[in-house]
Amino acid sequence: MIYLDHAATTPVPPGVADAVRGALVNEFGNPSSQYPLGRAAKALVADCRAVVADALGCRPEQLVFTSCGTESDNFAVRLAAWQGRHAGKHAITTAVEHSAVLEPFRQLEQEGWTVTYLKPDKNGNVTAAQVAEALRPETALVSVMLVNNETGCVFPVREIADVMRDAGSKALLHTDAVQGFLKLPFRADTLGADLISVSGHKLGAPKGVGALYIGERVRNPRPLLAGGGQEEGRRSGTEATAQLAGFAKAVELRRAGFEEKLAHMAAIKVYALDRLLALDGVVRVGGGTAPHILAVSLVGYPSANVVEDLGAQGICISAGSACHRGKASHVYEAMDLPKKVKAGVLRVSFGPETQESDVDALAEALRRHRDTRFPML
Ligand code: PLP
């Protein structure tokens, strides 16, 4: 199999699977239990928190573990909305966020909030100037992702924090860094965001674990899940010790030789651009600079058919985000791509283990598809 869909999810390295199994079998106690088995599980959770916090560049107590990136995003939007609820109920986000951010914003609209959706340019980028222009005295929340999951565009979160500060805004800044964590070198303590969402399964951890960084400007965080008071009362629910062990191990493995891994992915992306754009009928989509995500279009060839055809040959790529399940992507819609380019968009995404030969196989399969299938009229 040739796996070129690392933005959808990633393979779990054996070391991570071992860590998960170890926690399941040996440290199965409830971290709240007051005997050695429980204390061992509690210590495991603390160790995992220290590892992930160190990678994110924050203090362990600033990190709340969640069940996924989606939960982290929902939690962040809810936290900021709660804190800013008396300020006038205005929020800003982009039209190209993941649905894990857009849907909570739709809920806010149903509750009487006004939301400004920033439109990207034709390359998929949004600017800090757009945020500055949209800011109002009553803005309570700005949410702008760090890396777009469909185009690989890197959004200027640090600059956005600066323009918000310069404008004297009291709004909280959230960034969905699910596609940025350990794909770009950034630190929570210098990024300038108050809330940062991450997810484990985009970097080799099992699915079903994530984290939310909660900075100092977030006062009295109101839990999304209320109950037994775990995670310092910020997120109840018995800690998912095995997922956390896998998350921490995946983070450790990714950080080993981190710079080389980033450089490798970036080089593979350059190679893929060369190989794919050399094919007649393939164009680049957007100007994404993240090292692991590349969007192209086999113009006029419906992407669902391409994904299906290549999948049958053991080549995994995506027609945009895996979460769309065949629906037209709001991201490419917002970029105003020409109809036939939009129809043919393919997302190819790389991991540290991707080889040039994987890209060669993809290029060959795309060429065959183009030569043996009919394009749309
Ligand atoms: N945000 C972005 C940018 C994503 O790409 C994804 C997953 O594809 C999510 C959020 C949701 O993360 P999870 O799958 O852990 O819920």
C-alpha cells in the first residue's frame, strides 16, 4: 500500500502501539483511585502531560487532555464564548476552518452571536489585516487555524495576535493547530494564541486523543464536560490512559530528528510538485507552504472517481478533507476555483516515512487515470 493521506490520519509506529498496550495491560488503574495501581496511572497521565506540554512549549498545567481535535476546537469556542458573553457577541473566524470550528460557530449564531467569516484569496491565504479590519470593540473571539488541512496554507497567527493587541482587543485568540503541531516549529508561549487545539492521530498516536492549551487570559474555564472534576475540573471523564500513553510516545518519536523530518517532508513535497505538475492536466491548488500537505487538481476529472480508482490500486490520497465524505469542500468553494479545477481537487499529504517512489507511483496512476477515463464535459 502507498499511503499519501497523512493529513487524514497517520500510521501508528510499533513503539506507540507498545506504549498503548503497556498502559492497557500494566497501568489499567483509574488515576483517581487511592492505591498504588491508581497512583501509577495518575503518574502516567502526569508524565504524558509533561511530554506533550514540552513539545507544545507550555506548562503542563496549561494543557487539558481531550478526546480529539474536534473536542478541543468545540471546547475552545465554548470557553471563549462564555468568557466574552457580556461583550456584545461578535466573533471572527475564516470561511476555511475545519468543520470542528465552523459548526460550533454556527451554534453560536443560533444563540444570537454575529460571526464574521474571513474569505481567503485565490491561493487560500488569509491575512492579519483582514482580522484587523473585522475587529470590533465587542469582538469576543477570533479563531484562525494554523495550517489549513486542505491546502496546507499557513495562517499568520502570531501576526494576528499582534494586530489584536495593537487594537487593544479583549477578544481571545484560538488557533486550530491540529495540522500544525509537530509539522511546523511553533511554541505556545510565543505564538500569541490564548487557546490552541491539537490532536494525536495526525502524528502517529491512536485516534481519540487530543489536547487544548489554555493560556492565562482565559479566566475560570467553564468545562465542556462537567462531572468528576478530572483535568483540574476543566474536563471531566476518567482519563484515557492508554490513548495518552500513545500520544506521549508518538510525540517523543516525532521529536527525535524533528528538523530532519520536516526537511524530508518539505523535499518530498517539492519532488511531488515537480512530478505531478509535469503531467498534462494537473495544476496546483492554493499556495500552501506547510511541508506535509499539497493540493493539486486533475482538471475536469471528478476527484471522488480518482480517489476510488487509486484506492483500488492501493494508493491512498484524498479529495480534500476526509471529513467531507463526498460533499463539495467549503474550502475550495471559498477560494472561487474554476468549476473544473474544483471538481478535480486532490489532497496529497506526506509523513516522515514517505519516499519519492511513493510519489512516482502516484504520478503514474494519475497519468493512467487521465488516459483511460473521460473527463466531465
Ligand atoms: N482540525 C483540523 C484542521 C483537522 O484537520 C482535523 C482532522 O482532520 C480536526 C480539526 C479534527 O481532529 P480529530 O479528527 O482529532 O477530531
